[in-house]
Amino acid sequence: MNIVSTVQDGIVPEAERILRNGSFSLDDLLGLPDATTYSNSCQVICLRICIDLDGSDRVAFFVGQTHSVVRRMKDHEAVTTSGREQRSCHYRVARKTTEDNRYAVVLCSWESQNKISLSLLSMAEQTMMSLFDSYNSWISSSNPDITFTTELLKPHNQAVYMKSVANKAKQKVGWQHGLAVDTEGCAVTSPLFATAMYAIPTNVITMPVVNPQVRTYEVTAHYVVQMGLR
């Protein structure tokens, strides 16, 4: 199985068109398939978009995976309006705007007959998180003056690493999104490291590369973004 092509094949045509070179607008994103009414799929990577944060021009992004996208979007909105999960960065940011300024669109979709593994689904989610830089700026900050609790230190290190990998990949392929607005990420954790929550070890294995002058993580970085930009 070719992991890169498997993830690429799941990108919906509308998203593939605007993500190809990073030259897209907020209106382009809002014109993607509506996740709140999307029913013809088994697995979905969606993008929740919150505009006019605190009455400003800032926009928030949250990328997530689901097996029941319409129900999941209803759940997100219900939690946002209820005031529950006060510690969630996602919902805290979403509450900075009104319900009519919160949107959800589909980025990737796989039908039941083409269902992919949970590992691949998480790779696809991480790819889109990297494309849209949807980590919260606090958790991914490299500022040495910011200290983190033991609970948050691992997610912080993971976010910094994944952001670094994504930035290198974007530079390699010349991809930069052209949104003319300030964006705010809502993510604190990475789906690639979710096993840590269940005390399951994460094994990092160095893979061989053809060119000995190219470090493994740089090749990985290239493919992280290539997944979305064939």
C-alpha cells in the first residue's frame, strides 16, 4: 500500500483544487462541501472554521477526523453553545464568535468500500493540521520563557516538532497559504501521538533514505505536505 497516494486519494476534488499550490482565500475554504450536511462517506477529515473572533478579522481553524461527520458537527456545536468542556482550547476559541460565524467543511472523505485504517486516518488528519497550521500558538510556541506542566510538556514538544517538520516541507515544495487574515489554531494534541493517552509506547524508527546527505526527517517532512499537494 502506498501511504501517500492513499491519503491523497481521499482529498475531495474541491479541496484538491484550492490546496494544490496554497493560493486560496477564506471564501474558497467556505465554499468546500458543508460538513454539517455531508452524508455520503464513511470516514471524513473536516475543518471547523470560526470567523470574526471577538468581533475582529481573525479566523480560527480546527481539524478533526470522524466516522459520522454530521453527528460530530452537531456535537461540536452543542458543546460550544452549552459552555461545557471549559478546559478545551478548541471550544474556548470557538466561543469567541457567534453560531452563525462557525462553519465546518470537508477536506478528505473515504467511502465504506474504500475504508482506510485508523493509522492512515490519523496521518491524513495530521497532514491537514500541518497544512492549516492549526496548532494553538501557545502549545506550539518556541518561546523559552513559557513553561509547561508535566502533563502538557509532551504535547508541547510534539507540536513544536510537527510544526518544524511542516515548515520545512512547505519550504521544499514552495507551498504557502495565501489567506489575508490572521489565523488562530485550536489544536493542542497530535493524532499521531494519541496512543500516549493509553500508556501505549510510541516507537520511532529511523527509515533508510536513498541520499545519505538527506536526513530522514527532511524526507518525511517533504511527504507530510506532499500528501495533500500532488
